[in-house]
Amino acid sequence: MNDKTEVESIKRMISLIEQLRGENGYPWVKQQTFIKHLDELKKEVQEVEGAISIGDKNNLEEELGDVLFDVLMLIKISEEEYEFKLKNISKLICQKIVRRKPYIFGDEKAETPEEACKIWKKIKEEEKLNSKEF
């Protein structure tokens, strides 16, 4: 799948979610709150774990789709309940990944997964300390 196709598939899911939560949408979906739908996501993650545990590749692909759809649903609900925006959520996670992986996106070196994990944890702890200064 090329980047354009991937972007279009995400846009399609978002469009479906907007329809489901819209004026003529599905009542159950429209009634979902962030907390209620978080439970749905947890159930789907358990189904991913189940598919992995029995080696069911076909079901795993479907369950991963369910998880992705539920995450996008939670983002949509968070836009309504908390006034978050998908573009800001995406921007923040990209910044965090780049910041916490300087061995990939910066000048630090990590020769082993253990070294990379140590750098990640160190940066994460520094961020926690800095956030408590306010």
C-alpha cells in the first residue's frame, strides 16, 4: 500500500466515524462517551491478544483494524468532549517519538536494543521531572 492509499483509508475510517456519530448516525455510537468507548478499545485489544496467542493471522489483521477504528473513534469523541484535534494529537506523538529516539533521529548512538531502551527511559524520566516544575 502506498502512502496515498494509506492516507485515504484513514480518511475513510474517519468519515465513517463521523457518519456513525452524526445526526442520522447509529444511536449506540452516538451515545458513546470517551470512558464508555475506552472499554470497547480494551475488548478489541484483548481480541488482538487472543488472535496472537493462537497464531490466527487472518483474525489478527481484522482485530488490528478494529483497534485502529476504536482509537480513531476515541479521538473523535475526545474532539467533542475535550476539544482535542486529531492533527494536534498526531503532531504531539510525532514530536515525542523523534525526541525520545535520538539514536534514530539525532546524534546519539545505541548499539543494542538495551541501550536504546535505556536512552528512551532516561529521556522519559527527564520529561516527567520537567513537567513537574510548573
